[in-house]
Amino acid sequence: MKITICQLSDNEIEFAEDWKSLKTHLSQNQTDLLLLPEMPFCKWVASTKTVNEAVKADSVQKHEKWMAAVEDLEVQYVVYSKPVIESDQYFNTAFVYQQGIGHQKIHTKAFFPEEPHFWEESWYDREANPSFDVVDLGDIKIGILLCTEMWFNEYARKYGKQGIDLLLCPRATGEGSINHWTRCGQTLAVISGAYCLSSNKSGTGDDDFEWGGTSFIAEPMTGNLLGTTSENEKFITCEIDLNKSREAKSDYPLYVKE
């Protein structure tokens, strides 16, 4: 199986250029699954603590406009998150687009930071009963953790116990914490016994905030990195062996009884 990670600019003009380059990369590499960053299709809304209903609505509209572009990609599966408004509540929800089937909801973010540039507790709502369910994509099983949820590693273990092949982690994290997030992803690959993929925002955001990029793929059992993106290499496609993730389910630490 071939998988692709990417880093895409938070600046909407630069994002459009990144998207063109991504399409070229995908046409040349013919990947099976693409993971996009957290809420990629507009600039980060939670950079200010002051909640603005018009900004919420605009972020939803901008993401919906990009759905046709997602469907136009030469990829069987595209995993992404987008803002959703339901009954006056504002959610950050992950979806998978499958060619020939359409868009399927996977999971809505349940854990939020509340600090400068990440005032997500102020902006977002939680579902009444958050779920962390495994999704079957043909012969592939996936689980998803949205950014901050990566630090709640008990869910990675639960996903592993349910036999996931891929743990997908869209995120929006800054330049100063890249090492923390990368090490976290490597640990989650071991805990879940699955390939851990994470795609991140990049470029310069509001108030000159520097996004971190450095998307990564970590392999099961060892947590070794198979690839990381950079400003010089914004997209990485890697061929993986799903048998490795399946063998990891009987390896340490997943075999340990609870």
C-alpha cells in the first residue's frame, strides 16, 4: 500500500500553490491514501480567544468549496478534518473521502487546548458522546486522533486492540514543539501497533505565528520514522507493508493483558 503525508500552508494564497504542487506529486506517485493537515482549507480560526460567529460560518463555507478539489484528486482515500456547524454547535470533525462512495464521517474532536494561538476550548464544541471508532476501508482498518488527542495515548492502545493498520493524526502545531509531536507519534506507532501518519500546517499564520510542518510517518513496533516533510520536500509518499502492522498486534506492548 502507498500512503502520502503533506504539509500545507496556513496562508490561503500559499495554500493554493501548495495544492497545485500536491496534485502533481500525487499524479506522479499514484498513492492509495492521502492524509491532509487539521482543517486545511482556511487559515486557523482559533488564533484569537474572541469567538466570532461570522468567522465560524466562513470557515465552514471555505472548506465546503474545496470538497470538489478533494474529489478530483487521483487518490482512493483522502482523510481530512473540517469545521461543521450543527444546531448552533461548532465541531472539528474528521472525514474520509472514498472514490466512488463519497465522504464519510470518522470522528469529532473531543479534547482541546486553551492557550495563546490555540484557543480551541473557547471556539469548539464537543459531541455529547464522543466516539473513537475504527473505520473499515476495504481491507484496511484506520483510527484517527486529531492533534491534541494524540497525547491521550490510551485511545491509541484501544485502536490497536481493535486491529487498526493506520493511525491517522491530522494536526496544526507550531514550529517550537515539533520534536515533542514527532516523538509522540513515534510512541503512538508502538502503542497502537500501527503505522502512525501525521500531516501538519506550515508557513506563517496570524501574528507571525510559525507553523511547524514536519509531517511524518512512523512504523509499528519500532516507531522508526519512514519519512518527514520539510519546506524543501512538502509531500512524501511511502510504500508500506500492512503485514507489519498486523504482526505488531501480537508483539509488545499490545500482547500485555489489561
